[in-house]
Amino acid sequence: MARKALVIDDDRNILTTLLIHLESLGFETCSASTGAEGIRLFMEEKPQVVFLDLKLPDQDGLSVLEALAAAEIKSYIVVITAYATIDTAVRAIKMGAFDYLPKPFTPVQVSHMVDMIDKICAMEAEIASLKGIVREGGLITRNHQMHKIVAMARQVADSNASVFLSGESGTGKGLLARLIHDLSPRAVNPFVTVNCAMLQENLLESDLFGHVKGAFTGALRDKIGKLELAAAGTVFLDEVSEMSTTIQAKFLHFLQYREFERLGDPKTIQVDVRMIAATNRDLEEQVAAGLFRKDLYFRLNVVEIHVPSLRERPDDIELLASHFLKHFARLNRKPAMSLDVEALQLLQAYSWPGNVRELVNVIERGTILARYPYIITPIDLPAHIANYLPRQSADADMKTLAEMEKNHINQVLSQSSSIDEAAKVLGIDPATLWRKRKRLQLD
Ligand SMILES: Nc1ncnc2c1ncn2[C@@H]1O[C@H](COP(=O)(O)OP(=O)(O)OP(=O)(O)O)[C@@H](O)[C@H]1O
Ligand SMILES: [Mg+2]
């Protein structure tokens, strides 16, 4: 895949020279001559490298930089500036620019800049792989079991097989469904989510299959269903366990014949869609209880991916926490905060019934309520997490059993009038106490 570079500059000469040079370095390029157009292209093209002139006709280059830096797009932004404005260049770097190029610059300087970016990129990738960190789409993890899941997602993405995602609420099933679609050849086509927990049965039915005007009371005009909207793409059936038995039957028919009818219209429609279904319930249990059709379950569950709960992968807690700290810093355009040691220990000890979603909320709350600048401490955590474990003093944490024994014997001895009395309190015979006293060098 070719790397993309975006150049935002209103100076025709600079723009052309830079584009030609970047193309000779193997970049696919795009360009804009205003800030607004630049921001739009950035969001659309997600370039790895951006050259941004700080003087633009429509807005201040720094405000453009602010917008680019706030987006969740990993990109190296190089600002272009005249000699006279080094101050601004320094400010730009503080705001997240990678480096600056003073005007006028030569092609060699541009090559050097690109080289440097390549080296940093390679280094970051190496550090991440040393730490076992995998990033794929919006998903980040360093857990071994999750690595396997990402590998499996890559593998199934190529096929058309129906995928069934199981796992507790908030573990990242929605994210994984999206990832499978994005990695698949269908990525250029739509990804459409259908929430099967939709309250009214006929609403879900028309949401899926569509309807024609007058099909039921309230059907005021024709409506295209999500199966059709997703043509050549992916349908994500979220909370599939909540599908009513009537819709289950209709849906099974669709999976068998890949055709359906809009409500109120006898004409059959054929579509090619890939199915991904998810549930946080035990669907096998629902099948056993007669609440979910077995044949439908088997059709949906060609490949099952079970996403482990956060408490089963505590090694992800620190990584995810710092990932979300950066995320909220970017969102609020503030410097990233960090967790102090004790706050991190509390997060690691907690059971996370709401999984990653709960962690996101706790981190967001922490960044808002933090009592100190830049650091989140236990008082910034919700009480049920801060009090999750009886907090031991740092002192007691560090002691070995031998040290505790020594302290205890010492204390009892100092409160007793004789060895015999102390031995009685300790529940050992006086000779043993003598020996221990000598060995532990107590007087
Ligand atoms: N490994 C991860 N890396 C980054 N973000 C994650 C990860 N896992 C989950 N998230 C985030 O946590 C939140 C919850 O994830 P998601 O909605 O995918 O969970 P879910 O399993 O679909 O939950 P539910 O069953 O309640 O629908 C989302 O904001 C998602 O982006
Ligand atoms: Mg979900």
C-alpha cells in the first residue's frame, strides 16, 4: 500500500515542487491551498505525512494544526514556515507537529525529513512489537489471547463466512465486527449495524427488510431495509439473541436463499451481504431453552470468536488506560494525563464487570475530576473502585513473612515481663522462643 502525503500550501511553486519530490520518494500525494480544504482532505485520505504551511489565506495555520492533531489519525505533520517565525514553529511542535521546515528549503531537506519520519516510524513499531502491542483499526491490545483473536479476524476477513462474536458487554465486539469488515474485500462497501434489541418487533422487521408505503399503520412512504443498504458489504446483527421468533424464521429464510421481500411487497429481492452477529448472552443456552432457533444459530455461527472479559486479560488494563488518557487529552486539546502507581494498582485489582466500556468511562471521569494537574490519583476514581481492595499501607505491602514475625515477637516481648509469659502469648514453648530470639537478633 502506497504511503500518502498531503501538502497544504497556497504557494503554487512550493506546492508543485513538494508534490513532485514526494512522489519521487514513493508517496501518493494530495494537496489543498486552504486550511478548510486541507482539514477535509486529511479526514478523508488519512495521510501518513502532512506538510502544512503556517500561513494560509483562509485561516491561521496553527488552528489547522490543532484540528489535525485532535483527529484520531496517526500522522506526522511537518509545518512550513518563514525564518522570521521560528517562535510559531516552536509553538507548532508543542501542539503536536513532528518538526518544521524553514522557508526556503531544498529537496534534500525534504528527503531528510522523510527519512527521519521513516526511522521514527520503524522505531515506534519495534518498541510496540517488543512490548507485544498490537494495533489494528481502533483496537489495541498486548494480551496474548487477544493477539490470536486479531489474527483470526484477519483470517476470516478474507472469506464470506458468517462470524459469531460472543463475550461480555463492553469487551469490544462492536469494534471487532468493524475491524473484520475493514480488513475484508468488502471494506469499500457499506457496514450496516442492526440492533436486534429494537423494542418493537415490526420496527425491527422493517428495519431489516424495508417496507412499502401502507404496509402497516405508520408506513407513510417506502423504506429501504438495512439488508439492501448493506449490498455488497457487511451486516452487523448486534444483540442477536433478542430477535423474536417470527423474525428469526424470516431471517433464516434469507440466509438460506439470500433473498427476501420488503414488508407489503411480494417482489423478491436478492442481495449479497456478509453477516457478523454478536451477543453478550449465552446463545447455546437460549437454543436449549427453545428461545433461539438452532438452525439459525448454526447458520450464523460458522466461525465463532469469543472475546475475553477485561478481568481475564489484566495485562491490557494499563495499555488501554493510557490509550484512553491520550484519547481524552486529544479530544479536550489538553496535554495527556497519567495515572499514579496506586491508581493504576486499583484499576488492575478491580473486576471490571462493564469491561473496556467501563474503563473508558472511568478514565474520562478521572480526566475531568482530577484534583492535581497531569496526574490521576486514587481520589479521582469512583469510590467502588478506590475501595475495591482494603487499602494496605505501603509499609505493610513491602514486608516479608520473616520481617512480620520479627516485629510481632519483638512487640510481644516488650509487653511481657518474662520469656515464659511471652512464649505463652505466642503459643510456642519457651525454648523455641529463645532460639528465635537469638536467630532474629532480638534482645
Ligand atoms: N481493545 C480495545 N482497544 C481500544 N478500544 C476498545 C477496545 N475494546 C473495546 N474498546 C472500546 O470500548 C468500548 C466498548 O466496546 P464495544 O462497543 O465494541 O463493546 P461490545 O462488546 O460491543 O459491548 P456490548 O455487548 O455492550 O455491545 C468502545 O468505545 C470501544 O471502542
Ligand atoms: Mg456492541
